[in-house]
Amino acid sequence: MSGNNKIMAGWFGKTIKDWAIWITCIISLAIALFGDEGVLRCVKGDVGLAQIQIGTALLGIVLAGLAILVIFLDEKYIAILEKVPPGFDADLWPFKYTALIAIFCAVFGMALIIIGYPPTWLLRLTYWLSLWSFSYLLWVLFDLIKFVAGHAKARVTMIRKNKDPK
């Protein structure tokens, strides 16, 4: 686990300590537990379909962000990324993690659609996981955008420095 955690740039510890995961988890749980069962059953197909559409669309955005990062790469930029611990592999982890959450979002959306008429506990559990994956996906997508923007800023600085006649 420690080898994977190094590649993930300490992701496990950061994620468990991140208040976003806990806030989205608690809010989603409250909605799933205290939401009116009739309403939950009535809209589960629509909610599931929306989650599939949003999850897959945001997966496309993640791939676009990864493409932007790849376009920035040249020998000098790769050398800079390798010098910054823990290295280039860690720069790929936010894309993998956000894609994983997007896939969870789509899968839980599918579960809401195909679940049929389940017992109340299963309906509420599925809603909880579904709402959590959706709300947390939005949060990690925002973090990914900040990450890509940081790389863009670093790349612009590097290009300006290389063009500077000093």
C-alpha cells in the first residue's frame, strides 16, 4: 500500500482527511435516510438517467484535461515534473481518481434504474451511494480543474522564461 500511496502523492491520507468527502457523504446520507420514500421511488429512474449522463460527460472532461496535460509535455517540462517529488506518475493520479469517481457515478445511476422495486433499506443505500458519488464527483472535478490550471500556469511561466532574452 505504501508504494501505491507514494505514486498517488499521498492521496490516501489526503483523501481521508479531506472534509469534502465527509461533507458530501453526510449530506447524501441525510437525503437518502430522511427523504420521502415515495418521492425517492418516483424519481429514481430520472435521477439514475441524469447520473449516467453526467458521469459519462464528466468522464469526457477528465479525458480532455488529461489531453491538455499531455499537450504541455516536452523534454524540458518532463524533466521539471520528474524533479518535483514524487514525480510524473503522481501528476497522473488526479485524472485516474476523478475518472474512477465518474465511473462510480454512472454505475450507481444505472443501479437506480435497474433496481426495480427494492426493499426500503436497499433503495436508501443505493440513493446514498448514488448521491454521494455525484456530489463528490463535482467536488473532485473542481480540484482537477485547479490542478490543470496550475500546470497551465507553470507551462506559461516556463515558455516565457525560455523566450526571455536575459
